[in-house]
Amino acid sequence: MTIQPTEPLAPAWGWKVPGAGRAVHVSAGTEYQATTSQVCGLYPFTAGSGTPTAGTPIGRHQLWGETVCLDPLAWLRAGLTTNPGVFVLGQPGVGKSALVKRLVTGAVAFGTRVLVLGDTKPDYSRLVEHLGGQLIRIGRGLDRINPLDAGPLGAVLRQLSGPDAEALRWEVRSRRLSLLLALCTLVRQSRISNAEEVILGRAVDLLDERAGGRREPTVTDVLAVIEEGNDTLRSAARTDTPEAYRERVADLVFSLDLLCTGSLAGVFDGATTKPIDLDAPAVSVDISAVGAAGDSLLTAAMLCTWSYGFGVVDAAAALADLRLGPRRSYMGVMDELWRALRGAPGLVEHADALTRLNRAKGMSSVMVTHSLADLDSLATEQDCAKARGFVDRSAITIMGGLPPRELARVHEITPLTGPEQQLVASWSAPESYQPGTRHPGRGRYLIKTGQRLGIPVELSLVGQERELYDTDQAIRQEVQPNHNATETPEALTPVAGNSVSGWRGGTDGR
């Protein structure tokens, strides 16, 4: 039974008759902002989000639309994290690079220097050029990096004296020897012996003494001085005759020769042609040109780039300590991490030594890979364990779309609740085969820090970002029709939008 009201209900703005209180316009109510403890009695239905406001705006919270900001150094300064490491995991195509590029753009805007240490595709070159940064292209006939180049550290060393100079000199020596050992390990596919390490170290010392700090030694110089085999090196090799010395260094000579004349020839066997500019707002070292030569060359390029880049950060810190330069903060981007680590046994130790002290250097690091399985496919179990330590030491873990089996492995390192795992898994694959639909994981990420609940965020590209962050331009190139054919097929053009998820006929899809 329906009960009819005795009096008609008033319209929202009142009756439209004289004297009935008709309102032409109803203004919005006054908004008040206060803590939940103050307003809980007046309005008990509040739900706080707690999303960080420190750093670069990277998107909106997927549940209540609030802006989410992220910057590893800003979060460290605000006490939200204990270290400035970021580890990004996600399937190919879900937008990992777009998120990192947003972080890069924001870092440059806040005055943080960005170092893209080994761009393999390249993904970051256009953005760095747009931001007014420096682009270095490594490859045969292009730019070249000397693995033994101290870079800006050498310039700082020449301005020091006394104990400070001696300490920095040992640091430069350690870096040179560490990278040289890593490269020899790479070409040999096995570890360098203790005797060979002693000989290499003494050869580097001899070259440094002869040059007197006036020039940087090269791999070719190291090979020449070892083949020369003077009394100092024979003593270091614990041999009494030239014949015994040559037998002791035979394998080492071939390893160094491969660096100069093998597949790596023309890239790492000479002086650095384009040093990193300390004053550039961003630097991208593009190593895509060496990728076609095989994994060994690519791994060598990444190792040299990492060592040179972290040396730049150390040099900037040393200059600031001497009050010869400003105190600066840096962000290092290490994309396609797994490609460098799988090159040969023991390379993980070199990367681990470079990145372990980032907090003390005022540098944040962003490591990007597809899956933890990439880190489990390394040469030895010791390497796998050290590689998983990268995730442990990263205070911030960002996950794009991942399948359930991958999330179970992530859960062993970074605790995930059941709903969090279900959310990230729901982004891993589209629900249908319908062409033109947007991938559910495109631009969606879950940010985890410690034991806190994750922050689900969705990134939307704005303005020039759609072009600068696009990594699928080669796929979207329009197929030109064959005008010489008697019957011209319809040209295929991509579906408009940020993601490449389908194709349609015609010429108006762009």
C-alpha cells in the first residue's frame, strides 16, 4: 500500500510562485578542512587516504582519486622510507618506462640530476634531449668510453694533496681494477684467478706512475705493459724467468686482447670521446647501437656505463666537500637490469658494489626489469641471491601487471595482502580478444613500501608526454599502400590512443 503525502514535496529550488522562496541559484556549501579527530563528531563518515604529497605527481589514487606523488629522495627526506632505492616490476607493455620517465621529468624539474645509465632500446633519448640534457651514443664509429677513465674523479684528484689525495687515488685504482676484472670475466665467461688479479693491479699502478696523472690509461696500454713483462710485473707474478712469466699471464693476455680486437673492438679500447657533463640536467648513455653485436658487447657497455656514471656522482660529492662545486642530488636509472647481470658469473658483485652506498652519495636508483625470474636465471645461485638483494634493499617496490605466480614470488620479499595480489593480477591480461580495447594494466601500478598497504595509482599522460614517453612508435608506423599494384589494399593504421592494442583499416585512425 502506497501512502500519499498530504502536502506536495517542494522542488529542489523552491516553488516558482511569488512569495514561495524560489532560489534562482543555489551555491555550493562552505567547505572546511580539519583533522579526523576534530570533525568526526560532525561527520563520522570520513575515510583518509594517506597518499604522499612529497615528490612528483605520478597519477591519481584508483580508489578515491587523490593525487599521488613519488620521489625516492623526497620520500627519504620526509622519513617515509629508509633508502632511496626503487625497484620496478611489470610485464612488457604495461607502462613501466612511462612511469620512470614521469619520475625523470619531475626530478629534473626539482633540480635533481638524472643519469640514464645504459639505454638499450633507446627509450629515454628523446626525453633527455627535450629536457636540455646530454645524449651520449656508444658504439663503433660513435662515442667511446674508456673503462679505465677516472672521469671527473681524475680532475678532482689533481686538485687535492696529502691524505685526501691518497685516499681518492686508492678509490680510483679500485674502480679501474674492479671494472677491468668484470670485463675480463665477461669475455672469458669465468672468474679471474687471484694471481691474474694481482698482475692486473700492478699493471694499472705502473701505468698510473708513468703517466703521472697527465693521461688516463686504456685497456690497450694494460695489454702492452703486461706483454712487456718488466721486473716489477715478474715479481708480482712470483716468477723468476721470462718463460715462466709468459706462461703465467697467457690466459690474461688473451682476455685483454679480446677486449681490444674481438667483438668489443672499437668501443672500449681507446680514450673517452665524450665525457659526461656534470652541469647537464640529465644524461642518457644510449647503448642501443651495440645491442646488435650480441649480449657480451651489450653487457660490457652497461658495466662501463654504470661505473662511469657512479664515478660522476662520487666526483660531484668530492667537489662539494672541497667547496669547489654545489651539493647535488642524482637519480640513476638502470633499465633492462637483467641483461647486464646475466653476462657472466660474478658480474652481480660488481653491480652490487656500485649501488650499495647510494644513500650516502645523495643518489636514488631506479632499477627496472620484467620479472624476478630474470634475476633467477643467472649463472650461479650466489649471483641469484645477490640479485634478489637488489629488491630487498629497495625501499620502494612498484608493480605493474603481473601474473599470480610472479606475485607469489614477490610476496616472499615484499609482503602483499590477498586483495593487493588480486588487484595486480587483474591487470596482467585483457579479458577478451576484442580489438581496440585498452590493456587493463596500461598505466596502473601498485606502490609498496615496507609493511604499509600498497597505493594503487593510475598514470594519465598529458601534453607532450604522449609523444615523448611513447615506446611503441615503430609499431605504429603507418603502412604505406603499394601504388604500383593494380589493386591497392587498405592501409593499416593504428587505433588512436596511448596504447597499441589493435589495428583497423583506413587512413583516419591516427
